[in-house]
Amino acid sequence: MDYNIQMQHEKKKYHAIERLKLLFDRDTFFEIGGNRKDEKGRYEYDGVITGRGLVNGKCVFSFSQDFTIHGGSIGLCHGEKIAHIINMAIENKCPVVGIYDSGGARINEGIKSLAGCGEMMYANTRASGYIPQLSMVLGPCAGAASYSPAISDFIFCVNSISNMYITGPKVIEKITGEICMAEELGGANVHSRVSGVAHVVCSSEKMCFQKVRSLIDMLPSWYGGSVKKADISLLGQPVDWKPVLPKEPQIPYDIKKLLLQCVDSSSFFEIHTDYAGSLVVGFAQICGETVGIIANQPMNNGGALDCDSSDKGARFIRFCDSFNIPVITFVDTPGYLPGLEQEHNGIIRHGAKLLFAYAEATSIKITIVVRKAYGGAYIAMGSKHLGADYVYALPGAEIAVMGAEGATEILYAKELKECKDDGEKYQYIFQNKMEEYKLKYMNATQGLNCGYVDDVIRPEEIRHRISYDLCSLQREKETNRILKKHSNIPL
């Protein structure tokens, strides 16, 4: 066995060459730039293998950093090779997969190493929104080098192998006195659960490559690429519907169980599974067409939107819109999460990102109000007012400014105040007024009358209705766009 390969295996990692074999269809990888070396010719292929191949028959460009060559460090030539392969992917309208395993910028090259990192980031930014960019962090990804995968669309990590950080444990200890291990600082669990940097975490490298290959298969090769339309013939027989929604509106349920009954079998590919749990996002197929799914999760904070879930949803919507992937939204939210912490963390700014992303998106947008949609969160979750093509509500769905209890206390404050000393009378008036409010405002009737809700449908009709809508709607709508350089999303 080659010594370099053995070094990686001892760390329970694959070598750069082995990784490319796992990514591409057998015997399809073609190396590009294999003879390039740093200016002194010290490092073989300058520590990164670049080229192209086929993934499930689809042309994909890739680069794989080799940690056994000077720690996979990034020098000028190394960075230029990566930038070149990304630019080739842009020119050929193909996805690019970056496989990162690097100690960061090469210290002994000084500013030239930083130039190499900068070239990578510039190429990543050029590619953004034009071709899908998938990053696999399969080892350390330190310092300036970590910003390259951060600019890409999705980051895949492996437990106990992946590490990403700007400043390493030794430097942190020296400067701040804090003592931490690399895994604690920037391991896969940290970035998938706390920081939100990682989108998909796997238990092994093999599983990670399987996941990447699956996602590439679902995505278009570039923003103008042909998109497979829903095929109604794939609807088949009516789904054996299993009731998911509790009879009591206050009892939580797992929204994923509803989603899985609406999409093609085994097609749901969740993104950010462990991060910002009050919102579920991911890709799926409906009658063979890839769609983006966004759904409130009542099992977490009742499905309320917070700072992190707003960011999570906004970024996912913007990716889908970049590639004209239809956005299907399932709404069940009591509103934005209240509290000092959320306000101080900027829930207004973060929440505005979600509104902005939906409003800016011109791809197909279909929304289903499952149980409740209150206040600003009703607007933010793909409402008609932000350009949804169709909005449906399930029977009993509640669409209102706020919940019945809070609204009753505000609307009938004077009457309730007059009988506050008579507990029995207070409860009688409160209950009557609350029921009156529910009948008048907390339903889809007003939305139907105003055209903000298109129809009330049964849960078992969701899949059929979406399928037919996907067949009839244009993938990108003509809009009266105002001439400008670009919008200014509230980052």
C-alpha cells in the first residue's frame, strides 16, 4: 500500500485519489492540471487533484485536497488550480464538488498563499447561483481556507473527521486563555447543531459520498438547465393516507410525517436536519420533479419562527430560486418567537430575510396552510402577498392576526375590565367573545373571499393538487422587475 494512502487510513480517512473514485462513476474521472506544481516544484500536483468526471451520468467538476502533501495547505498554485477548475465548471455549465482536507493557508508562502485562498473565494462567488457548488469537509478546514466552502451552497461533514474553524485551538489558548479541542471548537456536531455552518452530517465518508451523489442527481446542472416536469402518470393510485393531524389543534405532531405522504417515496433529502428545528427544509420529488420543501415543525417551539430558522429558510429559498426549483411551503406557525433574547438577537432583521427571500423568488411557489398561520409569520411563510402562485388551506385552518385568547383580551379589554371582580361573569364573557372571534376571524373564509386563499382541500388531496399545479405553471414567472444593480437583502 502507498505510504501516503496508509497515512490517511490510520486517521480513518480516505486518500484524495480514493475519494474521487467514490464520487465519480467508475473509470470516468479525467485529471486536469496534474503537472502543475508550486514555483519551487516541491509538492506533487501542489497538494490538490483537480478534474472532471460523471456522477450518475452527469458531468461534474471536482477538486480533492491531499492532506498527505504538506498538510493539504493552500499555496498560490494550489488555490489557482481550484479556481481554474471552478471556472471551467462555470464555462461548461456543470456542478462542482470541493473535497476539503487542509491545514489552511501555506505559511511559508506568505501573502502568495493568501492570494491563492482569495482566488478560490472569488471563483466560488462567481459560480454562486449559476452552478450548484457542494463542499465536502473531510478533515481539517482551517483559517482562510474555511471561507471557500462557506460560500458554496451546501457543506457535507463526517462525524469525528470534519473540523472547520477560523482560529485553531492552540492560537485560541494563547490569545484568550480558553482551552478546547478541535472537535469541540469546530467539529461536525458543532456546525450542524449550533453554528448552522454544516448542512448535512454523515457517520462515514462512504455515506457522505452517497449523499452527495444523490443530491447531484436531484439538482439541475446550472441555473438555465432543463428541469424535469412533473409526470402526472406517476401519480398512480390514490395514496393510502394515514391521518397525521391531531383532532385537538393544540397538540403537536411531526410535520415530516405529512411531508412524506405528499412526495415521491424515499425522495425526501433533508437539509440542516439538526439546526433550527422549528423549520424543516429539504429537497424532494413530486411525480418525478425536484421541489424545495419548507415547513414549520410544531414539535419544536410550536413551529414558531426564530432568528436561526428565518436564516435557514431564507437561504434555502434563495438557492431554489437561483435554479428555478419550485418551492412548496407547509404552514403551521403561531408567529415569530417572542422574548428578550430573540429581540436582542435581531429577530426583526432575521425575520425580514425570510420575507425578502419569498418576495424576491420568481420560481413556482405553492403554499398549504395546514393548521394555523398567525400575524407576520402568515405573511412570511409564502403567502399570496409575497407572490405565491397558489395558496391552499386544510379544513379548520386558522389564519388570523393572532390567537383567539390574546385577541379577545385586546379587542374586548373594556368589557372584561368592567367585570374583572366577578370571576364567573368574566369567564362567561371571555369565552363567548373568544368563540365569536374564532368564528369571525380564525378561519380561511375571509382569505377565500379576498382571493388570498385559492381553495380549501383535504390532506389526502395535497399531492394531487401540487402535481397538477406543477404541470400547469411556468418554471419562472415574468415579472415587472425594476432596473437596478441588485437588491439589498437585510443580511
